[in-house]
Amino acid sequence: EVFNVQAYSALADEDFMKPALDAVQQISGCEHLPMLSVKFGDVEIQGDRSRFQKTKHRFLQEKPTVSWDPTLGKCSMAYFDPDAPEDPAKNGPFGNWQWLVMDAEASSEEGRDCMKYDGPNPPRPENHRYVFVLFQHIGSVQPPSGPPKKWNFYHFVRDNEKTLKPVALNFFWCSHE
């Protein structure tokens, strides 16, 4: 089934989503995506308009609710920090990847957590983007292999390029303080 982009009022190609598009430019098909619904309690994430501080906004350490159009069928949702350094010793236990939910329908709560949620942890004094990408399953999707510490978001997408279709996107900024 084709995803109806016209049903969404905020498209990712609008200016306030440009930093997220920059982060996913390596992924074919991310140019004109609708904004993915991401909520931390009552706080709705709205792309570049969403700017937080880790020490002040503690709710970011709790797993958000991510939801989408149920007509998409099975989806995978990935959350990652494209600004994290490549060295896993410097950017936490999972490298640049913060969370992976697979085989979900309509919401992150309906899927299988392949990697537990890891809230933002930007180093001082940096400001990092935290990006959510939703992929519709077009076939059998292979989960990353090996220990999570060695997983890489871009490798997962490359390894599943024929079976994952990007369909929605969102992000927020977060600094340490």
C-alpha cells in the first residue's frame, strides 16, 4: 500500500525538518516524508522547534510514544544520534543508535524492542540531533546481527535496502545543559 503523504500537514522537507533530512541524506527516499508523531508524555516533538537540555528536561530519559498510520502495516522505527562520534567508547553503549523497534503496527508500543530505549546523552557543550525514522516493511527485514554495541544504523538500512521503505521522520535537538 502506498503511504498517503498528502494526509499530513507537516512534511519533512519544510525548513524546520531540514536538520533531520541532512542526517538521513544517505538513505534513498527520505526527501519528502511526513513528520512522525513522537510524544514524551504531553510534549510533542516538532523538529527544529524542539530544543531541550538533558539536565533540565528529564522526561527525555523515558521512552516516548511514537505512532503512525496503521494502514502502513508492519514497520520498524529507529532512533539515533547522527552527531555522535564514531568511537563507541565516547558515545555510549550503542554507538550512534539509541533505540530500535521492529515488526510494529501503528505504534512503537505494538512492536518488538530489539534495542532498549537509551535517552539522549550529548557531551558538553555540544548540541546533538536525535532523529526518529519510520520504515515500512516491504518484505522480510533482517535485524542487526552481533552485540548491540556494534550495531550501526546506516548498515542496518543498507542491509535491508530492498525491504525497508522510509515513510516518516522527526527529530529534536538536545544539549547537556
